[in-house]
Amino acid sequence: MTPSAIPLQPKVKYKKFNYKTEIEWKSGKRGESKCAGRPGILVSSPPEFRGEAGLWTPEEFYVSAIETCALMTFLALAGRKNLSFLSYRSSAEGDLEFVEGGYRFTRVTVRPVISISDPEARRAVLDTIMDAHKKCLITRSATAEVVLAPEIRVETD
Amino acid sequence: MTPSAIPLQPKVKYKKFNYKTEIEWKSGKRGESKCAGRPGILVSSPPEFRGEAGLWTPEEFYVSAIETCALMTFLALAGRKNLSFLSYRSSAEGDLEFVEGGYRFTRVTVRPVISISDPEARRAVLDTIMDAHKKCLITRSATAEVVLAPEIRVETD
């Protein structure tokens, strides 16, 4: 075959996914966010933007979307590698700043703390959470810079 | 005063805000998203990514963050204008597509349905929801194109 006759690599066909939510205004600064088959979540604005205290806000959904995606991507990758760990928890914080005429999130920092029992697994677990960070689809959908600062703890009896 | 001696306009000092969440892995593909003083939310991946059905996902948090921010910004602007309306509900959907080596949200469409009793308020309500869309800080923090498709209904007895 001449080079020009080499058949083109068949293209991988990637699926398109679609996610739906609903919201209903209740009264004052209170709404209920809904998603089919899930419990409803009462939402408001943060108190500093004259919202009702004690309710989830769009700002927290944004930060949690990134934080939750890091965990879920880690679980998927760790599962494929049969990597075991004892616990995973993280804290996350998002910085909202006024830039170029309006407020937006400029940075979200996620700090996972992953406990393992086998010291030899430290490298693999660290590589996996960093890989999860790179592959996180919410991070790819955010203009904020997302910083991952993981800590791997070896727990011995 | 010569032009060069005109004092510079004092800069408006914009505050910086910070939003914090936490997550704890429970078992399998299940975690609990937490925020101080709010009820915890059980989360997973979507079933198509091998998650547990019936739980909120990062994808839905992302879409709801945008949808909830549109409502909350509308409530703030309508309040300032003393604009009255009977009800507000919306549906939203986000398209997740594979682009440039990974999945990300390419578009989020929010469809608010706002009911009013005074037909004369239609224009002001429409202007206000479009303005809320422009000022939505989560939309500014998202790489997805956000499309707002509002409907204003006049309800007569």
C-alpha cells in the first residue's frame, strides 16, 4: 500500500450525556432544587448576599461539584487498579473575587486526606488522586483555577 | 489644576468571599457532601459512570449551581426594583461532551417560567431575568456556554 492508501484510524465515538435539574421558588430568598428521584435541597443565597442562613447556596454547589468530582474520579480510577485505602475525606474552599466587571470564582482548592494501611501503596495512591484531578470533568468545566493538595496518611495499628 | 494634577478616581474596594465544603467517602461509590450548618447530601457518580442511582452527582450540582444562581440573582434584582411576580420555576439541562481530550460541559440551558398578574410588568420582568443571567456569578465561573430561555406568563383569574 502507498501511504495515501493507508485507511484512516476509525474514530472513537464518544457519547454525549445530559443532566437535568429543576428549581422552584418557595418564598423570600428560598428555593428548592430538584432532580428526578433525588431528595429536594432547599437553597438560598449566602447571608452576605442577603440570603437565608443555613441553606445550601449556588456558591457551595459549585465548590462541592469540583470536590465531589475529585472523589468520584478517584474512586473510579482506584477501582480499576484494585487500589485499596481505608478512608477518604476532603475539605474544599473557593475564592470568589471581583474581576473584569463582576464576581467569579478565581480559585478552588481541594485538600483530600486519604488513609492507607500499606506504606508501599503511597506512591500509587498519590499518582491516582493526581490523575483523578487531571481527569475531573467538573474542573474542566470551571474557569476557576483548581488546586489539589492531597495528603496520604499511613495508618498503623 | 493641570490635567496631570487631577486626582485619580478612588478605587472601589471589592470584598473577597470564601466558600467551604467537605466530603467524606462512605462506601462503594457513595460520599456525603457537607457544609457547616446545612444538612448533608449523599452523592455518587451518575449510573452511566458506574455510580449509585438516586443520589445527587457532581454533574447535577454543576447544573443546579447555574440554575440556582439565576433564580437568586433574579430575586435580588427584582427585590431592588420592587417588582412583583406570582411564581418562578425553571428547568435546566447541561450537555456533557468529549472535547479536546476529555469530557466537559459545553452548554447549560436554563428555562425559567415566571408568572405575573400585571401584563404591564412583562417587559420589566423579562429585562430583570436577562440582567440576572448576565450578572450570574456561577455562569461567569463556568466554561460551558449558558443559554437562558425565559418565559413570562400572565395569569388572569
